[in-house]
Amino acid sequence: MQGGIQLDPTTAARAFGTAYFNLLRRGADGSLRLSSDHWRLEELSEGRFRFAAREPEAPPLELRLSEVDHVEWDRLPKQTVRSQIRFALANGDLWTFSGTVDESVLPER
């Protein structure tokens, strides 16, 4: 990922703000799943990120910090408003939340 910034969990949680994000999950095996639901971070507590979907039929989504190798923010070259918060998991999977990040809380680039 070109131009990525490593984030600690607290900074990542603040960067989500209150916006909803698209979620793309790339498996270590090369599989790719795009969620049709839109996710917002509900809370970071008890060693896990908890997400809630805008769509009422979607189940809650949790990600344990113990599963996360690192968290990174980046913006693709043609993006001007949207950017990504990426969770690289210890098992090789990559979860990418794409949306409007609160960039004011990010470390200096």
C-alpha cells in the first residue's frame, strides 16, 4: 500500500468517526468478498472493534484486537474524499473499510 500510515487501535477508532463504510474482505487464499451492508464503528472496548450496520437485517460485526497484525490508513491515488482503514489480520486476511475518514485525527504524514 503506497503512502499508508500505521495506526494504533485508538487512533483508528477515532478516524472512523460516525460515518458508514463499505467493507471489502480479501482472504489470505485470494478470495474477495464485498459486503452489501454499510458499517460504522460502534465502539472499541474489551479488546475488540464492534461495528453496526446501517441495514437492520445485518448481524453485528466484531473484530478482536488479538486477531489484528496491524492497522493502516491510506488513500488511493485517484481518491479525493474517500480513503481506507485497513486491518491486516494475523491469519493473512485483509479487511478494508472504505469511506470518509476523519483525517484530522491521523498522525502527520
